[in-house]
Amino acid sequence: MKKKLFLAFVILKLVSSLFLISHSQAIIAAVVESFASIFAPVEDGIVIPEPPRCEDCGPIPLNGALDIRYHRVDVTIDQQVAITHVDQVFHNPNEFTVEGTYIFPLPKDAAVTDFTLWIDDQPVEGKILSAEEARAIYEEIVRQLIDPAILEYAGQGAVQASIFPIEPGEDRRIELEYTQTLALDNGLVRYTYPLNTEKFSRTPLEQVAINVDVTASNPIRLFYSPTHDIAISRETDSHVRAGYEAANVTPDTDFTLYYSLGETEAFHLLTYRDPNDPTDPDGFYMLLLAPRPDAAEQPVPKDVLIVLDKSGSMDGEKYIQAQQAVRFILERLNPEDGFNVIRFSTDIERYSPELLPASEAGDAIQWVEADRALGSTNINGALLEAADLVQSTRPTYVIFLTDGLATEGEIDTTRILDNFAAAAPANVRLFAFGVGYDVDTFLLDLLAQHHHGASSYVVPGERIDEQVAALYQKISAPVMTDLELEFTGVAVLDDYPTPLPDLFAGSQIILVGRYQDGGMADATLTGIVDGQEQTFTFSAQRFSSGFEESPETPALQAIPRLWATRKIGYLLNEIRLHGPDEETIDQIVRLSIRYGIVTPYTSYLVTEDFALGDEAIQELSANEFEQAAAAPAPAASGEGAVQDADQQRSLEEADVASSSSAQTVRIVGSRTYINLDGIWTDTAFDPDTMTTLKVPFLSEDYFALAGARPELGAAFALGNRVIAFSGGEAFEVIDPDGQGDPVEIEPQGAATPEGQSPQGTESDPAQPTDSGDDSGNVMCFGVALPFVFIPLGVVVWKKKRGSAQQV
């Protein structure tokens, strides 16, 4: 009886508190309705780090109440109508029953009438909460938990449903489905799935998989995710499948997908200008470029020269796979293509004195497969033999495959590069494959860099034929070569890749760069098509000049970090190939700190505390340069050299921004925060030259700012000590009993676009939280965001027969 009276008193007290705070009957009803649920601050939830103790039951195991077996998402998009099906399995590893409430924050343009929630094959009716109801509940939870981790979701509506109890050792499978219509914006269709909420998991998810199936009435052109590495399968011109899968991960970014429709060349410009960065007025752009759908039917005729290392070190399985790679290429030549094969060891052998038509490739395959590997490695002679075969009338692709260092003829790397540069016409594109660790990475990388190609490395355990086949599939049908892009009306700079690669049928080019001022511009793209120069003009391209034109979406916010990723990769490669200099290292250090990308020169992002500010960064850069200048020159060959070359190439050619696994670094939209002395600080903040407006944690101004300015709400979610920018001003969250400064509470920037979930960031597991404890009973608040249990009730525990039971 006493326990019942106590429970009633707690409920009455909490409801009264909520009433005074929110004056919302709907909120009170929602909270009271969930009192019957057990708290489950679960795997995906924000949990109380040190659970309170009952008088007679010992520690309450609130932390990690459930495990997530898997999280699978199947998306079907037909004529821009998306149906999203979510399938999850939760497992209760405890000795007690877990019960709770399931919350799913709806996309703003979702058709909630099509929303279905199934639990163990039984339909469960969901209750729709308005954005105002959900926000008031979130804010009250922040007050109760003393944990701001959910502030980023204020302003988003949700569906709420009760969950049947999960008995000890049992699983609970949850399926839900919703429908939304995807808008066409700037020629692009965008789909977003709120995967970033899974970052609240205390431990990694066992499996995450997203499969997307897109059909349209028009050809599907570009198909690209700026947030995740996806595998793409083009079933037909108007049907594309894509997939993302990972194991033992903690996702922290929404999944975003773009695709475009049409019959002509795809040219799509995305721009982003961060109005909250007081240190950088420039904007960032991403250009997505793809050829017309029928380009594959009329590929530009090309010549293919295969330069194959047959030295003794290639003998055995390596040479067999190399021979299979040659077969793959020769069997897939286009009818108008020409070819030849050069194999080299001590001597150089041509299959034919001159280029041959594709129809004669069969005999060349037999010639290659009848051979065996032996002898030394005459790289210089083989490359000059290939250059001698090049005709200047059409594009020529040299596939150069070797597993060793030059040991015959000219062996100096610089002279080999100079000799080939002098002999090879401008229409040569060289693609180098280094097999194993005993290769000259400097030679292969510089050959590819100087001749508009790419270098790849096949390490032990990988198959040569698969790597070569994947590359040739991409370059088998060139559409336009020698591309040049010019904008008039807006100044663009510092773009990557440079120079632009050739454009191939079925492929796309992703160009990122910077721009000044913004406004309207005309773009002119020129290139060589079948020996003739052609020009394409794309008029009235808009570069964002302010926040009102740069909505806060994951795809746009990812552009600055993708640009920084590529530039860092380029700069690291320049140092590796040409040696360090102070200016280049300073650029790397500044980019690394600003965007949270760990490099060999900024390992302190992970391991050490350091100071922000221009003076401190200059000192760090100078120290790094001194150490680099004193260090031995990096080796050109060996396992370490191959790994460095591969890693830096991956950065330089990245299509997705580099992520940070450092516990001291958090990415919030386009901003980077570092934990310095317990304060999550925007890396653009300079303590020597900037001041802050102080806002006490949990004050009325604190919640008003978080609600009025989404970028501050997302930043405040990091913890209860934060320094963040908004509108060019730095706001500092201080202790609740500190003296705050007067602040103007007005909305900053544009609202989140329809269909786009707000931006998030990872909660700080080190932040302390509080819970109520009265008369040996426990009252707790916990929260977990999409696709997890969100407990909003009172729990009374006691120990019974060795296990915790609900009373």
C-alpha cells in the first residue's frame, strides 16, 4: 500500500510539474500514458551512467538493457514515391523483463496514414505526436536527466507506441513502414533515412543494412550518396539498386541518396555556405556530372595497350591471375577499338609491331596465356615501347601491371618518369597496378598522376584479375576526354580532382571546390569527343550567398568535409612524393583541426589535449615541420609504402567525407568540436581573440536558443559545457548556477527543409546525469531516439529470487 501511495504521489508531482512548464494537456496525456511502461534506457538510449540503488536489491542495471541484433532497411522508390520498411530485432540479455515505449520521429512529408508498426506479427496502434508535443517532452527529459543529448530533435513530430514486455533471454522483432513523396529539386531527387540516431548505442550494432530499389519512367542518371559508401547495380536505364551494409558499427550520420532523371547530360551543382563560421567567408560546391544515357551505345573509339610484367617474381599464381586479367580486357574491347600487348622482363616483347583491331584479340589471348614468367624487370624499356605505339588521333589507355622495382636498363625513378613523359603524347592515360609490396610506389603514383590516370595496389591475398577487371569496366567506354570546366560570374578555386578525369559511359564525376561571394554563374564544359572539341553550356547556376540558400541538410553539410578530405589527401601525397615543406604541413594541420580529420601530423586530436587559436596552431605546425624535416625520407617500396600510398589515394579520390573515430572529436553538421578540458569547443573558436555570450545550462535562454536556432540545439546536445557559433556569435554553455549574459532569442537562418531530419551529433558518455531516488524506490527518465525504446515513466524495482522484478 505504501508503495502504491508513493507511486501515486510521484505521478501527481511529475504531472503537475509538466503542467506548469508546458500548459499542454496533450503532453500531460502522453507522459501519463507512458507511466505504465518500465524504463529501458537501452542500447540506443541515453542512459544514466551510475544507476541508483534500491534499499534491498543492489545496483539497477539500467545501462545497456537491450542489445540490437540487426537494423535492416528496405526502401522502394517508384516514380518518386518512397516506401521505407524498417526491420529490427532487440534482445534482452538480462534476468529481468524489459518494457517500454517505441518512438519514431516522422519525416515531415511522410504519409502517416501508411505508417504501420508490427510487433511479433501483431499490429500496434501508434499515437502521432506533434512537433510541439514532442519538443516539450524532450525538454522535460533533458531537465530530469541533466543530459541535453536529445535537444537536436526538438521540433520534429513522432509516432509513439507501447511495447510488449521482452522476457529475459528473448528477442523482440519490430517492423514499421511509412510512405513519402520525394521532391525534385535542382534536377535531383533526394531520399534521407534518419540513421544517425543509432549513434546513441552504447555498443556497436551487430548489423546495419540499407537496400534501395529505384525505378522511374525516365533514365536514371546520377546515383550518389554523399554520406555512405554504397554499392550500385544498374539493372536497366530506369532501374537501379543500391546497398549499404556494415557490421559492428555505431552509425552517426543520416543516410542520404541523390539521383537524377533525364535524357541529356547530367550537370547538377550543390553549394553550401556556412553562415556560422566567423573565420571563413567562402562557400563550398559539389558538381555532379554524368553523360547522357545513350552514351554507351556510341562510345568513343580508343586504343588499349597492356604492359605486362613477366619477370621471375611474377611466376606462379600471380602470373596466372595477370593472364586472366588480360583475357578479361581483350574479350571486352569495343568493335572500333585498337589494342596491343607488351610483356616485359629482361627483354621487351610486342604481340604485334603495330596496333590491331579488336577482332584479332583472340589470338593475342592465346599468345599471353602460352607464356611463363622469368627474368628481370625492365620497366623503362617497356614504357617506352608502349609510348612508341601511341597514335595521337584518339585516346589511348595504358594498363601497366608490375610486381617489382626496376632492375634492368634504366632503374632511376626520376629518369624513367622523364623518359616516358618525353615519349608519350598528351592523349595517353596510364593506369598502374602494383602487385605485392616490392613495388616502387613513387614511380607508379607519379606515372598515373602525370598522365591523367590512377594507381592501384593489389596486396597479398587480393586477386589481380578482379582489381584489373573492376578498373576496366569503368573505363571501357569513354565519352569525352580532356575535360575543362569554366565558371563565369562566380570565382571558383581549389577544386579536386584536378585535372578533371575523362568521362565514361555509366560513370559520374564528382568535383568539389570553393567559391567566393556567391550569386548566379554560367558553366562551360569543353572536351574532346571522337577527335573533335565539343562545348556544353549550363546557364544560371546558383552559388549560395547566404544561409537562406544553404539549408541545413546532411548532404550539403558534408560538402566542406569532403572537400577537406580530398585536399588533405592531395597535400599528403605531395609531401610523400616530393618531400615536406612548412606551408604544406601548416595547411594540413589547419584543415585537420578545422574538420576533425586525423592525419600523421595531427595525431594529438586523438591522444593529447591542445590549445585552439591561430598562435597555438602556428606553433603546432612549426613543430610538425621540424620533425618531418629531420625524419628520414619515406621508403618508396615495402608494406608501409604501399599502405601509405593506398590510404592517401583513398583520401584524394574519396566520394564520402572522412569520418573521425576519435573520442575527443565530434562532427555536428558542418562544424567540428573538440573536447578541451571538458568543454566541447568549435574548432573555429580562437580564445585569444574571441569572446563568448554565456548561457547557463538548463536556463530559459538555453532552451529558447536551442529551439530557435537548430544549429545551437544540435551543438548543445554534445554536453552541458559547449562553445558554439550562431550568426557569427560564440555562445558558451556554462554551469547552471553561473551568471549568464543577455542574449537575443530570434530564429537564425532557415527552417529544416521538408522531408529532412534535423542534424545530430553523438552524445557524450562521460557527462554526468541525475536521477530521483526516494524511499528506496527509483524514478528515472531515459530516452532513445528513432527505432529504440524511449522510457518516459516511473519504475519501482525490488530484488526477488536473485533477479530484479517490476513491482
